Amino acid sequence: MKDVNNFKVDPTSIAETDNKNLRTRDPVFPEQDITLSCPDNPLGNVDWKFQGEIIQQSSRYVFLLERRSLVVKNVTIKDNGAMPSIENCFSDAYDCLRIKCVIILTFRNETQPKNFNEMGKVVGPATLTDFVIKLTNATRANFVDVVQSQATVSTIVEMLNEIAVISQNTLLDEVVLTNFLNIVDVISSESAKPVWVGLNSNAASQGDSSQLLNSIENVIKAISDTNFNITSPSNSFLFKKVTTSVDYRDVLRLNSTAEIFIPDITSTHKNITITAVAFSSLGNVLPARNRTDNLNETENVINGLIVIVNTSKPINKIELSFEKRSNTVARNNNSVILGNPQCAFWEFNLFNRTGGWDSTGCEVIRINGNVTCRCNHTTSFSILMSPYAPDDLSLAVITYVGVAISIASLVVCLFIEMIIWKEISRNSTSYLRHVCLVNIALSLLIADICFIIAAAIAKPGEDYNINSCSAVVFFTHFFYLALFFWMMVSALLLLYRTIMVFSQISTSLMMAIAFIVGYGAPLLISVITVASTSGSQAYVTQNGTCWLNWDISRNLLAFVIPALVIVAVNIVVIIIVVVKMLRGRVGESNRGEKNVLVVILRSVAILTPLFGITWGLGLGIVIEPKALALHYLFTIFNSLQGFLILVLGLLMEKKVRETLKARFTRLTGSRASYSLEANTHSSSSNRTTLTDVFNTILRRGRNARANINSSNSHESFLNA
């Protein structure tokens, strides 16, 4: 047909097999039947597989000659791939490798590896070396075809797994290991990356990557006691085996580096054999999903060498320092900064035994150009990094400048409270409000100071004293919790004054309850948190930030849960108060309605920093970590919370301003024509203040006039 002039033939529509020993070399046309046959006299029963699944007799698949031949009806492009027959071994003398008769049926112009069918033989310990050498030669000779075929790569993985099974009953020498790793080098190369993307997304082959890593680990365990080193010609893997009686430290250098440090060997006075293998290309094979990801969805990337460590004796501490391969990753044609490094190991049992990365037992202890991890076990390690963790210098600047302003504002706030305390504490409402305000300011001030100290102790990339960090974290945790609980006390007090207008609890009882809740509950939570992880080094993080641990103990929940619950309670309180105010103003004129709106907006503005509502933005960050705007809003509002408390919670109160003005006038020696009491009386004669309205309610009790409602008491609390 190709010879006919002006007749075009699409070369992708016709293909032929290259294995002449299996059947006649005929062209394969779509919708045609094709017969696949294995060599004569197979050893044992024959099973046929396609894409890893055993083929059953059906209208499309017909077995002949005791299953030695397979007829595939109506061949289509969907039949692309490998159809291996598996012949079971009869040998009882030694473990044997199931031989495979592999036929690649393809509708692309590919060259089928010709050498694989030459390896159809029984393999045991005696013939393993020869088999591995032949497999290496065949893999290298057909490199281009191997790295483009999912079926071929999957079949080689099965072969390597069988080699690993045989190796458990024999010691392997340097020749076998070198050839084994060279095979891994081919199927994990950059050229094979698209093939592994397909295998890892296919339900039938999702476990192939994990199976390959498991085979590598098993072969490494079977290496003889001889110490030796191997480096691949392509610089994609490095093998080291050494026996030592002193603490072990070594650097594995490929296209990036990984340093291994195993302490506490010297103190045992015993020899220990350490085997370490580093791969620069195995990241093309293993998906970056971790325990918290979905099976086929992750934002993580593997950003370092993959290192396998095996020791002849159990160890409970190992440190690995990984050089970051990149600081950015491409996303949607943009370069995105990588952050949030995670020390992880490959857990074979995750995702229904298809495997995934897990951080249990590992934590980040230092971050600079390298990421240093500490783990309590040995296995296959690497680091994962996320492209959406903000690593923005401007956020850091905003944080520290905001906290500095907040600290200064809180000092001024407490100083003003000392000056005006006598005047503003003459009635119970004002007294209770300012007690809450003082404790909120004091708690936030100490918490911010602890935050600065923690930042000074734990600098990224530098060692720091864990005990000092733990002490600072305890007080930071306690005072931030005290801040939230005092904000809740203030909110509940407002709610009580709003709803229970004609009821009154003694001031001393209210204060007792407030201090028990404000400081007792945070102290209890903080003590339980530190006690539950004492001695395990899991109380604080060790990744360059001095704060509650998350990766191991989940201690951070001891702050997050109470804080979010209190924010939710305070939001409900604000809603109830606003509703009460609106109901109390029903039927007023348009001008009155405008005044109500102003009062409501003013009230919400005052209550937002006082009740910690802005901390609720943290929940938005958890839900949508990519939203950089949320990170900026969260940082700006919460780092400046002390400033907002000073301005909105204190200086906006009219009585505070009048008292400060009177104090300032006296200090400057001015002869004022009015006293504070006269000024208050004058203001009252022209316009009744909200405080006066509320005090009137308290004095009259049940005999109060019906037109005085609970909205007045809310406004009185805000302006007391």
C-alpha cells in the first residue's frame, strides 16, 4: 500500500512485534485477531497478564494449547502494552525466578527490546549473577525503548522484586549490587519520568514505585559483610558500606548532598555496620504524596536526595542534613517559592499499601541552605517542600514591626490605666470593663515579649538550647491563652450586662470568676501540655521556630482549639448584642436609624480587637493556604492588636479622654475653669451619656421605666 502512488498510510496505524521466536512476524492491523505464543515445553502452568492483571478466558481472550498460546480478538489501540506469560517453577532445590515471556503489543513505531526474551530461564542463587548481568545489558541496550514503555518498566520492576526475594537467602557481592543499581538507574532516569507519572496514576500500577523501593531496601540488606563503595557513571546513585565503633558522620555527594550523622555509637563500645545509599533520580519514581494528601493529589515536591540507611544494630537517633535542590518550583508558568520543609520517610503501608511519605518519628531541627532532620529510626528518607508556604520577607518585617508597635502601645495603655484608674473605677460597670482591659493588655504584652525572646533563641540554621526554648514556649503559650480567655471573659460580661439588665451579681464574685477563668484555665492547659510530652523532646518544634510541636506530638492543638473556640464564642456574643441593639431601636426616625448604624459600626470596631475576632483569619489560612492576602491580613491585624486595643479600646472612650485632659491641664499648671465632676455634670445636662442611662437602670431596678431597654446597657458597657 505504501508503494502505491498518492496513497497515504498513517505509520501509527500499523505496527509489528519484534520477537521472531514467539510467532510469525506479521503486521498487526486494528480489529484483527492476533495469536501470542510462548516457547514449547513450558515449566509448569502458564498465566497471562496484561497491565499487571491476570487475563481470564472470555470472548476477547481465547487460550490454546494448554494456555501456551493466547488469541486476542479484535485488536485495538487499547491493547497497547505488555502481555507476559508467567511460568511457575518446579525446582525445590532452591528459590527460583518465575520466567516471563514478554510480548509488547503496540500501535506506535517503537522498537521492542529484543534481549529480554533471551532471559527465559530458571534463576536461583547459583545463576543469579549471570542473570542480573544479562538483565543489565538488555536494559542498557534498549534504553530508549525501556524508558518509554510503562509495560516494560513495570515488568522490570517485577524482575527486580524477584531478585530481591532470592537475595534474602544468600549474600550478594559487589557485582550483583552494581548491576542491580544500574538497572534501577535506567528505569528511574529523567527520561523515564513520564512513564512513572502514568504508572503512579494508574490504579493497577500505583504500587510499582513502592515495590521498586522495597526491592532496593531488601537487596541492600543482603549485601555481604565486605565494606566497599559504588558510584554510578551518571552520578545518579552512590553506595557506601562501612563498619565502625565510633560515632558516624559522612557526606553523600551527587548533584546535591546529604550528610549523615549517627551519634551514640562510641558509648556502646561495639562495632556497627552502616549501609547508606543515595539516589538523585529516585524522585522521578516516587510520588511526593504524604500521609495528609489524597492519593493522586499533592502540592509537595521532593526537594533533596533520597537516602536509604540500614544498620546492623538498632539505633534510635539519626540526623540527616539535606541540601535543597531548588528554592522555587514552576506553577502555572510562574516561579513559586518553596517552603515548609518536612522531614519524611517512605511508609509502605499508606494508601492501601501503595505507599507514601510520612513524618512520624522525624522532625526538622535546623534550616539554612540545608534542611537538617532528626529521626528515631532508619529507612528511606528525603525532604518534602510545599510551593504555597509563604516565605515572604515582607511578612517577617510586618510581623516584627507590628509586634514592636504593639508592645509600645500596650505599655502606654497600662500607664494610662494607672493614671486614670481612680476616676474610671467609681462604678461597677466601668470597673469590670477596665479590669478586663488591663488583663487583656498585660497578657498580650507578656506574650509579645516572649514571642520576641523565642525568635531570638531559635534562629533558622543555628543550634539553640531546647530547654531555654521550652521555657519560653511555656510562658508564650500560657499568656496567649490568657489573652484569649480574658477576651472571652470580657465578651461574656458584655453578654450578661446586655441580657440580664435587672439582675446583678456582686462585683467580688464576678472578679473571682473572671480570674479563675482568665488565668486558671490557661494554666491548666499549659501544664497538661508540657507534662504530656516531658522528656520526649516533642514539646516544642526544632525547625528554627521556637513554638509548640506539631509534627510529632500535635501540641499546637492545645493552642489552636481553645483560641478558635473562644473566637467563635465571641463572634456569637457580638451578633447577639447587635441584634439586641437593633430591636431596641425599632420605630425610630430615619435620623435615629442612622445613629444606630453608627453606634453598631463603632461597637463592632471596638469589640473586634478586644474580642480577638481577627484571629479567626487563621482558620481561613488553614482552609486556603494559597491565599497570600489572608496571610497579610492575619499578620497586620494580629501583630498590631496592642495598638488597636490602645486606640479603639481605651482612647475612644470619652471618659478616658476627659480624665487625661484634666490630668494634663493640672500638670501644665493651667487654671481650668471647670473640674472633672463639673464637666461631667455639664455634659449630662446637655446630653445624657450612655453610662448615665445604664447607671439609672441599676438604681431604679425593677421600677425602671419601660422605655429603657437592654441596648442601653450594651452601649453603657462600651462607653463606661
